[in-house]
Amino acid sequence: LPENNVTVKMVKAMMQEGLPIDRKSLYQMNRYVNLNPQTDVQTLVQMQRLSLPISENNIFQFEAYKNYQHQLGQSLSDIADAFIQSFQELTGNGNIQEGLGFYKEVLNLLIETEMPEQPSSNQIPVSPLTEIQLLEPEEFEKLTSQLKQAGVSDHFLNAVISHKVDGQGFLKEVAWLLSDETVSDKEAVFELLEGKPFKHILKNEMNRQWLLQPEEVAQEHNVDKLYERLNSQISRLNEVLSQTVKTDTPLAKTVSNVKGNIDFMNQLNQMFTYVQLPLKLQGQNASGELFVYTNKKSLAKKEGSVSALLHLDMEHLGSMDVHVSLNNQK
């Protein structure tokens, strides 16, 4: 190998990370360095130590994790904003029909059941507190007026006025409007989708499906279900975007980043248990992370201690580590 700054830095990094520096290992690492000249050598060496496949997406995600720019929760919130922007770009170019079709595809992703027939009384989910109740009085009045103009059923309109419709039920009704060929006033439906009240309900429903309430984390299988839903919806959204919207839009980039982030987490889970916890808190969203390092033999024997390290990054207190250990149930 040539003796220069890059190879010297490479060998030093390999020694620091505890990697072998035999002839085969050096040549393999040098090959990765040559194939990824824009990537920091330290990053490539650390990925090799962790047995992470060295690919363009994995490098991007790994560096985002190192720089604390990997939070899934923020990217999921960005999707809602970027989605609305993409719709405005489509319809702003005069492609109203294409924009409505795009909206229909995305709403179908967020509806957990099959595309419904025209909703009936027993298909309207009732919730004690809904996104609709969170609207200001003026916005709520505007929403009911837009719904009436768009041609929703009297039963559904009355359910909205009585605050007996949750976000899921609301999106089902709008998805039906977009798919019903008998609805003649497409302009009124367009006005509904462009309105601030609908955007508010849509974003809240996205957050409900993609973020966890803190108390939900403790319930068994909730985190698994969240990632199953995310995997399915983000993959399908990626397909819809490839057919409808340019790949260089903010929405397409954000969706691609979320998909890459989830794929990278799956890679990490081959070595140790790790999961991000995108959380919906009162008044704001936040991100948590869970790492689990276990000695499976000790667990099987039920011997030894169990410990937990809580690392907190807080707005006013800053960074704090709290270590708790349990030994013989004390």
C-alpha cells in the first residue's frame, strides 16, 4: 500500500477500533476507502468493526446517527408538511385531477381498512376527543361549510358537528369523495383539501399513526406494530411518489430518508437490540432511543444484575446520564 496521509489514518483508525491489521484486512479496508473517497475514513472503519454493510445508504445513515441528525420522529413530521407542499405544486401547475388522484392514494395509505363504500352510520369511528374538537371556532365553521359544499352525507356532517368523528373516520369520508365518480363538484373537494382545517386533521392523523404516546411504549407489541405499519406505509408511499411526483422533491427525499433509516435500524438489530421511539408529547414531538445489551446465559440462569443507562438530552438541564442497577431484586 502507498504510504500517505489516508493510509496512515486508516491503519491508525483500525488499531483504535481493535481491528486486525494483517495483509488481507488492510487491503480490504483500503478498497473500501478507495470506493468511497468522500467518506471519512473513521466512519468506514467503524462500520467495518460493527459488521455493517458499506453502502451509500448505510454510510449516509451512519453519519447521521453519529451527528445526532437521525431522529425518525422529525422526519415523520416533515413528511406531513412536505406532502401538502407537493400537492400544492401539482395543482398549482393546473394538474388538479392529478393532484386529487395523488391525495386519494395517500389517504388510502392512512386508512387501516380496505377502501370503504360510502360510509354508513356504523362505519363512523367515535372518539371522546378528536382532532376536530381542537379546531378554533372559525376554522370549525369553515370546515363544516366546505364539507357541505363537497357533497358529504347529512349523517356524516351531523357527526362532525357533534364531534363524533375521529381522524380515521374523517379521512375515510374524504377518500370516498375522491373515488366517487358521481361527485360532480370536484372544485369544492379541492377547496376542502386546500383548507387549513383539513390539513390540520391530516397532520394530526399522520402523527397519531406514526408517533407513540409515552404510555403506549410500555404496552407489549406496540412498538412492533408501529414499525410494521411504518414499513408498510412508507414503502407504499415511496411507490406512489415514484409514479406521481418527481424524485427530487422535498417529500420524495424525506420519504426516502425515513425508509433508509428504518432499513439501517434493521441492520443494527442484527448485532444488538436497538429501536428509535418517535414520541408524541403534549405540545411537541420528541425522540427516544432504546439499546438493549444482554448476556443471554446469565438471563437463562436468572443470575447476576440487570442495569439500565438513561441518557437524557433536555432543553434546560442539558445532557444527563442516569445509571440504575438491580442486583438480587434490590
